[in-house]
Amino acid sequence: MSVKSKIVLATSQHVIAKGIAAIVNSMDGIQLSGTATNRQQLMELLVVHQPEVLIIDRWLDNMFQETEWDTTNNLLEQYKTILFSDPDKESIYKLHKLHITSFFTLHSTDDEVKQSIAATIDGIKFFTPKVVEALIEFSFKRPSDTPKQHLHDDLSEREMEVLMLITQGKSTKDIADKLFLSTHTVYTHRKNILKKLSCKSAAELINYAYTQGLVEKD
């Protein structure tokens, strides 16, 4: 009996999981070893099954927020990874920079998903047509077509929350208590915010927030 290539699927979306499972199970020489619905289950399944391929949902436990990219990449680079997402072109353009082998969207056909799986097992990159279309559009977009970017556009939702509390004069401990975070986590957010906004102090952060209209002057 030939050895089947093991695949682990990671998504919390039940209907989507059933659809992908049906596609995988229809392919010869491939075995769906398990489906994880959260990060902890995923880590457990990877240890137990040691799959050749990981198919992962971009919405799984916020693993694909930009603040988590370093941690997520450390995991993805250990496997031949297929990422799937909605067809939003801006999201696709950002996510394709991660350590992934293949990429399909929820608008992909069954055949496209099968092609991505087969190619990935062979170690070949495979981006479905919608993904390629998004990459081409964003790669060659003229400057006039691109909305004006602000430094704070790169802040995560949590970093923006911390910034707003800093503008209110809140201390690190106050912010930690309000957001139910550790002071260490808040300190890390402050450091990242300072770096992203090219500021050196809380005073400069507050000035930035006012000049960019993020908060209203009294």
C-alpha cells in the first residue's frame, strides 16, 4: 500500500471545513489527518500527525494580523503551507508575503483547490487566478490610484486603542487595567507605536494624534 500524503486543515468555519475536506478526500494519495478549529488544536494536531501539508484559514485565531506575522511565519515555514482567504485584493497582496507555498480564495473552484494541493505536495508554488490577479493589480497600480498613506495606517486595532489612551494621558498601568492586558504587553505596544509613527516620546505621539486629526482639540 502506498503511503499517503498527510494534510492538516485549520479553520473554525464549519461549512468551509466540510467543503475542503470533501475535495481532499476525493483526491488519490492524500489523507486528511485532522481538522483544527483554533490555534491550540492546530499545534496539537501538527505534533500528533506531522503532516506534509498544512491548509490554513487566514482568520484562524488572529494568526494573520500583521502584529502576529513573525510568530505565524515561524510556524508556516516548517510545512508546505496553503493559505486561503476571502477575495479581497488588498488582503491578498499583504498575505502573499508570508512564508506560504500556495494560495487560493473562497471563490476558487474545486479544480483550482485540487491543483493547489497537488502542486504544494510536489513543492511547487500555486496561486489561483484570483490571487494572481490581485498581485498584478497591486504590483502595477499607479501612484495616482493609491490612496494617500498615513503612518498610523500601519497600526493594528489594538495599537490604535493604546494610542488613543496615551493621548488621554493614561499611564502604562492604567492602559493595562483598562484593556485587560499585562503591563509588559502594553509596553511592547507603546514601543511598536513609537517606531511606526517615528516618534520618540509620548508627547510626540500626542502631537501626532492631534496633527493627524485622530483626536479633537478642546
